[in-house]
Amino acid sequence: MGDDRSTKTSKTNCKRLSETNVGDLLDSVDAFLFDCDGVIWKGDTLIDGVPQTLEMLRSKGKKLVFVTNNSSKSRKQNAHKFQSLGIQVTEEEIFSSSFAAAMYLKVNEFPPEKKVYVIGGEGIIEELKLAGFTGIGGPEDGKKTVQLKANTFFEHDKSVGAVVVGIDPYINYYKLQYGTLCIRENPGCIFIATNRDATGNMTDLQEWPGAGCMVAAICGSTQKEPIVVGKPSTFLMEFLQKKYNIPTGKMCMVGDRLDTDILFGQNAGCRTLLVLSGVTSQSTLEDPSNHIQPEFYTNQISDIFDLINHE
């Protein structure tokens, strides 16, 4: 990536964040929306320079919001993770796709007597419970198996009115069959995807299959497309605006993914800043086949701190 601080890349129309434009960006933005995986941390490892950067932005009166597509944790669990890494973030500042799934059902008046089958983690189950819904499946079904014998009949709960699919390291054939039967056989059953990320920074050393992999499996067996509630869907943004009452033009979405974070920001009319500390490399950004251009890009979020304090 080098230390080139030229204002433009050779093949894109986005600008590298620099001493000449960082001040204007900060002055024009009231709220920074941060993705987490690949921006704040990788796996359980904090990315260098994050705490002082967030502290500096808070000291300048900026609202900080953390918008993550990772559905494995609830807002409460994410807040614990921030605290364990030495960063003070409240539950109210976190908007996860697990929370978005629960809120989608609430906003659309999902009947509380209906159940929700979860292919995903404890985060979804917890957020559903907080919203007044009963989630079944999830981690509990991680060790269940099917017996493919003659005359085998797979029973499923007919009161399931929605299937929510998120990242699931313990996905198996049992869960695929259960979710498939609910969507195909239960009248009016809703199919919700927390997100369709192809990969994710599940550890600090590698990318791993993301929720999009699990969602694609259910798409394949049901021949249906899901309602996506995470980024780049604007569903979460509508919640953010109601909560903070900040115009989207005064928000800056900071993320490491073009097709989720940057598109999410652009769809809503936010400023956008791509960081190269996660999934997207500079070569991907500059590739002629890439049509999603952030307004700015930089190596990692601590560059904001370094550039502001360089003077």
C-alpha cells in the first residue's frame, strides 16, 4: 500500500485521506458510524491505534455508533467485547444485525405467539427474547444429526413464522432441513438474512466463510430470496435516524467492505471512508471491475488521529 499520500488513486475517483482533507471531513460530520470486524478489531485482536482515535473523536463532540453485520453477538455481548479490549462503548451505541432481525419482526408486527427458527448464534436468540419473541434452534441444534433411512420423516414446529439466518460456525444438515421445511411448508413463514457477507474476519489471521454462505444454502433449498436486514440494507439506517435525529449527510460510514459498509453509507447519503485494515485491499479498490467507490480511503482508522495530530 505504501505511504503515498496523493489525493487520488490512479484508477479511482476516491481520495486518500490526508492532512489537507481530514480537517474538512471532521468539521462536516456529526456522527461516525463504524463497522467492527476489520475496522476496530480482527477476531479478538484490537487494531492498532483504535482507542486513542475513538477518544479523540469523542473529545471533539462526535457521536460514535458501531454498526456490525456480525450477528453472532447481541448488543450486550458486543459491549462486553469492547470493554474487554479496553474501549468503553454502551449497548445503545451498538447496532448489530442480530438486533436488526429482531427489530424487523417488531416493526412489522410479527405475532408474538409465533416462533422464530434461528440458524445462527446466541446473539440472535438473545435479541429476539429482548424484543418479546421466542427463538428456537440456534446453538442448541449444533450437535443434532439426521438419520437418512427409509421411511424417515423429519418433524418441524408448525408454529414457526420466521426463519432467521446469520453466521453459524455449527451449521449442519439438521438445521438446513429444519429451516427449509419451515419456509416451504409453514404458511406465510418469513425468511430473514442478517446479512450476506461472503467472508468475515473471524480470527486475526484469516478470513472465514461469512453469513452469506449459510444464507445461500437456504436460498438453494427453498428457491426463495431473503429479506436482508443488515448492511447494505437501509433498515438499520432508519433506526439510527430515529434514535439520533442526525441528517445522513452529517454522518460518515467507516468500514472495510465495499459491498456492505460503503454501499450502506452511499445508499443512505452518508459520507464514506474505506479502511484497508480488513477485507478490502487497495488493489481490489483500484480494480477496474470494482464500481463501488468510497469518498475517502485510508489504511486504518488511526490515520485520522495521526493526520489530525501531525500539524
